Amino acid sequence: MELLSPVKRKDVDMTRLASKPCGGTHMGPVHYETTPGSRNLVAWKIHTASPGGRCIIRVSDSPLEKDMVIARPTDNSAADDGSFACGREITNYEAKEIKIPHDLVCDSCLIQLVWMTDDGDQYRCTDFESVATEVPECFG
């Protein structure tokens, strides 16, 4: 599974996908800006399906598990634990829209996607900035 964003994390070590919090990916420069309370699309690509696959999306201003907050999909597809069906078929892209928490303002935030597969959990992250002022729309 590949978490997609305008700028991906760098130097992915595919042998460390089971390593928390970000599957062995190293932080990259932040070029994705959003605002607290905004809705954002998180997308990923499935290379190998997991028939019982489930995902959880978390956001944080810290890579520590205790600081991560579940970002439930806006389509209300999440179960009580925040997980939803995903990665069950090979696809070009799957996506869920999430809402950034109203109080999350940070220069170096992360979105974590946890994919719970039949063979174990995988972790991927992407970096973003959450600014308290309105982000102008970018065209072109």
C-alpha cells in the first residue's frame, strides 16, 4: 500500500513496513499545507490485496503513538475503533476524505495510514503543515 500526497516521504525501506510509526520511511520536506478543521483526501495504491484488510488513518504533530488522533473518514464508514475496510482488491487508488482536527496547528504534522492485513500491520506516513490562517487555492 502506498500513501499518496503531493510530496511523499523519502527513502522508503520496503522491508520495514511493519515498523511504527511510519513503516521505515524518513521524513521529507513539507510541501502540503492545510488548515485545522479542513477536509482532505488521503489516497493509496494497493499492490497486493488482503481479503480481510482494514485501515485506520491517524494525524498528529508528533510521531509518538500516544499523540496520534484517529481521523475518521467523512463518509461514516469507520467502525467504533476507527477502522474501515480497505486494501481488499488490487486497485490503482483507494481514498478516504478525512477532517483535520480543529486544534491541530503545526509546522511538521503527519498523516499515518495503518493497514491491518492478513499477514500483519503495515504503516505509512506523509508529512503536512497545518496552518491557522487560510491557505490560498493553487491553480495550475
